[in-house]
Amino acid sequence: QVQLVQSGAEVKKPGASVKVSCKASGYTFTSYGISWVRQAPGQGLEWMGWISAYNGNTNYAQKLQGRVTMTTDTSTSTAYMELRSLRSDDTAVYYCARIEYSGSYSFDYWGQGTLVTVSS
Amino acid sequence: EIVLTQSPGTLSLSPGERATLSCRASQSVSSSYLAWYQQKPGQAPRLLIYGASSRATGIPDRFSGSGSGTDFTLTISRLEPEDFAVYYCQQYGSSQITFGQGTRLEIK
């Protein structure tokens, strides 16, 4: 069965960076992309971008351009999302999700979420 | 960026009733790229509908999607207790993805 397992919660100070991992299993990793979506406390969903696990091509949300980097390690079927220059409004649950980007551009499987808290 | 506006913000209904949730786009969206998700407290979202009207794997047939252009609808024909949650629409266009702000479906 398809599973996406994310790394654990993080607490960071403003200005620091965070790197969250997402390990995929149960499918051919390079046949799909991985997208990242975040959700601030009590708020809605915000798309951050995606990466093709096939060739590493990325597409970032315009709002986060320059602060976010998404990578993959195909040898371990793991995707990573690094966010730099953290601010208090980056406090959120960060989800990875499998994206079907050759068809519907929808997210059919999700990780369990990683809480990132930014606080001085 | 295409803005998705969902209405109503909150919908109060009883089990067994029919729910109709709306998602309106600021410009035309390809039906192929419109999806709906359900999210319960403390859980990740779950894909319900993709391509505006196709049910995802394992989704009961009481959930249906319709619409085109700028107006899309998620219908739950007969509400079950487990259907009370927050629902989001999502679109892909011009290389960007956006979500609606969500509709909370609560028990009346």
C-alpha cells in the first residue's frame, strides 16, 4: 500500500532553516511527483510547490520563491523540503503528498504531517 | 493566480440530508484540474473527487462532483455521521495550484 512517512516535529528560531523529509513506499517513486502543502493553525491549505521524482524538476509557489527548495533522493525514495529565513507565520503543519502531474494534478496520498513551530 | 471561493463558509445539516457545496473560480478552470478534499480534525486531507467528477479510490458513491468553467459543486446525497468535516476544492492552472478557503460541514 502507498505510504508517505514524514519526519518529526521541529522547533526553530526566526531566521533559521528547517528541512522536512518524506519517505515514500508502496509505489514506483519516480513515476509521480511529490508536492508540499502547509496548514497554519486553524487555517486552510496552502500549496508550496512540487518536485518531479523522475527528473528533479521543480515548480514553486510564487509566494515562496527564493526561500524554499525541494529535492529528492531516488535511492531511498525520499523527498525533502527546506524552508529558509523562517518567520513566525511559517508556523504550520507541513504535509507531503503524491501528485499525479501527468493527468489531474490532484493529491491522492498524503503524509501524516510535520508540525514546524517558529518561535524565539 | 486563480482564486477559489467556497460557499457557504459553514453548512449546518442533519444526518440523512443532502449537502451542496460550491466552489467558484476567479477565472475559468479546466475540469480536468479541479479536485475536492475532505479533512477531519488532526488528520491529513483525503482526496474525494478529481477531474471535477471522478471519485477517488474507495470513495462512497454518495459523494459526487459536477461543474465546469468557473462554477463547481460537491454534493453529498445522504449525510452520514462521518461526513461532518471541512471540505476544500483545489485547482491547477498556469503552473500554479490553489485551494479554496474551505467549507465546514457541521451537525445541526
